[in-house]
Amino acid sequence: MPTTTSFGTTHDGTAVQLYTLTNAHGLQVSITNYGGTITSLLVPDKDGKLSDIVLGFDNVSGYQSPEYLKSGPYFGALIGRYGNRIAKGKFTLDGKQYTLATNNGPNHLHGGQKGFDKVVWQAEPGTSADGQTLTLSYLSKDGEEGYPGNLNVMVVYTLTNDDALKIDYSATTDKATPVNLTNHAYFNLSLGQSDDVLEHEVTLHASRYTVVDDTLIPTGELRPVPGSPFDFTRPHHIGERIEQVPGGYDHNWVLNPGSGDGAHPAALVYDFASGRTLTVTTTEPGVQFYTGNFLDGTLQGKDGITYGKHAGFCLETQHFPDSPNHADFPGTILHPGTPLQSTTVYAFGVRK
């Protein structure tokens, strides 16, 4: 069974826990029920040395500090009800306009002022045929952060014995509502040895991306990537063309559909220094590739590491940003009687 330890107390006096899952090869992931947050992930390098590859803190206080809340990086957190942005915090559903918090410039981001990243989830550690598990559940009540419907959410983390972190998302609602669930882990496959991820080599299984305006809201255009710095259909280092993208990468790639409705490849990341690889598969239609552009060195995490610009990258599997306002994007409206089911797998390996 996973181990359970104290992770401190929230500002309102709620005690929260840290659950550590271990697999047959010694890989470990630690997750707190505060925000469903992945706080550490130990995987081996090419020499077999286990070390942490995600950004985060060693106590809940780190995730509640004024500096953290001001910068809002969402390290490792579960994101909802709606991951990514909704333009001007407004959408219309069944003839009624809903107004959400505008907490990212003029737009709504990652569920609002108190999204799923800032709530305490019910947690149940366990085991399955695939490995140790942590089941998190949360009831988002009708009207919470402006969203309609009572939304029951369950997220199951499984650390599999074939060296992958599997995340199964499910949800039901009693009223139609937009839902877009994801995880916001920041990876650095040489964390502690390299200050940034610019030398990481990335492949994205996507031939188009969503063009955005200067507030990062999609214009509606799904632009082919060939001939642009958004073309990762073949491997490229993150830093190779990042200067050609104003602000850095923070865009949704339209994943190439797989066969059937099952999981399809999303990304492959390789870090030459450590030999580590990260392979992402998902049932989601998109992935937000974000390169830590807003990190500025004001946050110090585990082991005294300061998180500067590009200290980590995110691969947030998702439906597209602002989908409730784009009828031609894959739908994000969850209806009563039709449960949401989504799975993303982050698999780890090495190249010698």
C-alpha cells in the first residue's frame, strides 16, 4: 500500500496528507490531497540513479505562500473545472450566459480564484493489478466559481509496475457544464543538475496548433506546423527556436488522431544529460506545451532549488482552450447521464 504522512496544515486549519506510491523498480511518486498535487517523482537516470524530476515544495505552505499565489504556476496540481483559458470569463450554455472570474488578465484561467488546485480532495490509497493507486474525489457544487451543476469528480493516480504514472479522470454532473481536466506537472529530466530545460529534445505528435491572440485566447485558426517553430513532428531542442515565439511556448497542439477512440501518442521528451525519456499518451485531443516562461527565480522549491525561467516544462493533455466559445472545437460540455472518462499516461525510460 502507499505510505501516508503529514504534509502540513492549510491556512484555514485543515490538515493535509502526502501519499507516496512506489513500484516494483523503486520509482516513487508523492501526491498531496491539497489540490491533488504531484509534489515529487523519483525516476532513474541512465546510471540507475533515482532522483526527482518535477518542480514543487516539501510542505503545503509552499503552495500557499504569497509569492506562489501571486505567480500562480500551478506546480503539479489537478486543474478544473476548466483547464486553460476561457475568453473574458464568459460563455453561453443553453441560452444562458455565465460569468466566471477573470484571474489571468482579461480571461478566466484554470478554474478561477479557487480551482481544483486549491481544494482538499478526499483521498483513498490502494492497489490494483497495475500497481499502487491513489483515488481522489471532490464534489464541486452548483455555482462554484460561477459554473453550473453539481460536478462529482474522481481522479485515480496509478504508479504502474512498468514505470508509468497513469492518470484516470472521471466526472458526472446533474446539469450541463463545461469540464476540461488536466494535470499541471512541471518536468525537468535533469532537475538539480540543469537550471533549465532548453536542451531537452521534444517530439509532439501534432501537425497543427491553435493560433492565439496576445492574451493567449485561440483565434479559431488551427494552423499547420510545417515551416514554423511549432513543428515538433521531428525532435527539436526546446531552446532551439523558442526565441522565435514571443513569450515562449504556451500553446495547444492539436494531436493527430489515433485509430479508434483509445489513447494516442502525444509527446516524447529526451534529455541527453540524464538519458531519461518521457513518453506521453492520452485520450485527449490536445496538449498544452508550456515552457515555464513566467518563472522568474522568486520561488525556491525542494532541496533549495530556485526555479528560474524555463526551469520546467508542462505537457497538459486537454481539450482546447476556450472551447465553450468555439463551436467547431471538440466539445467540452458535460451532460447529465453521460460520464466523462479520460486517461493520460506519463511513461518513463532511459536511453543508454
